[in-house]
Amino acid sequence: MRILYVTLAVLVVDQLTKLTVKGFSIPWLGVERQGMRYGESVNVIGEFLRITYVENPGMAFGLELSPGLKLGVSIFSIVAIVGLVWYLHAVRDHGLPTRLGLALILSGAAGNLIDRMLYGVMYHTAPLFYGKVVDFISVDFFDFSLFGKTYERWPIFNVADAAVTVGVALLLIFAHKHTGEEKDAEKAPTDESLEPALDATASDAANGGDD
């Protein structure tokens, strides 16, 4: 149950931060939030950490997708989310790091899916499943090249992206540890494997006593 709370909490934080940056209006409640201008940037920790409002029409690192591929990504995300929910239930007895990693990946995938699936309709900019993902966290790490592009800053991301990254890291770290523990357990002698040796020892002791 606690893992479910973590999933929902990350999802809520992701959506609230995106809506705060993008802005929203709920006329029937009289609620309106004026968002940032597209491309506007606000320093948080100097130029190292900024809040910069952009929208990603494709995948990670700003990779463009054709309309057909974009729909395919959305459908795949739905299938992946259903699979993650099932798998999270299947490993409910596993260690906390594994379940936490899966929960973070699930919440991140769901957060970005909401953008693609609903934001276009909500803001009257695109049909269902064709919306853009809101990104706003800009961090200055170092210059690097990827997929033929050179980046002076790390590509702008959001809370959902960060959740997926941390979740994958947890799975990689603790899955390796779990595999090592399983191998050690396989190598360790079991009670059944010790029984013949114990019987032989007991028999030798009995025979020695007879002498």
C-alpha cells in the first residue's frame, strides 16, 4: 500500500508542477493560473539550475516523431503501464528497492502519458494522444553530443523523467545485488545436502563407540 502512495504522490507532483509552469484555468471554479511564457527561464541556483518552460513534441532529448510513431508511443506507454501495475503486484513480496524502482517508473510513465494523451485536448492544441510533454527542469552539467546533436546543457526534463531515471537506477543496482544473493544462496549447502554427511558421521561415531 505504501508503494501505491509513492506512485500517486510522484504522479501528483509531476502534474502539479507541469500545470503550474504551463498555466491552467477552471472557469466553473473561478480558478486560473497564469503560466510562464514559452521559452521563459528563471534561475533557481544561478545558471546551474533553471526553470525553463518548453514542450517536447516527441521523445526524450527532443527527438521528433512522425504522427504515426507518436500514437504508437502513446499506445505502447499504456501497455507498459498495465504491465508495470501487474508486475508490481507480482513482486509485492520483494524488497523495498525493487518495488520502489518499479513504482517510480510507473508514475513517470503515467505522468508523461497524461501529457501526450490529454494536454492537447485540454489546451485545444492537438487531438487525443497527440499532445506535447511539458518540460521545465534545466541543469547545466557539461557539453556532450548525442544522436548527432551537441548539447551545452542537459536536455530539459520534468519530474516524470527524473522518476523514471531514478527508478531504472534502483532496479539496476539492486537487481545485481539480488542476483548475487541468489547465487550465494545456491552455493550454500542446504539441510538436505548435509543429511548424508551427518548420517555418515553419526554412523562412524557409533562404530567407534562399539570398538
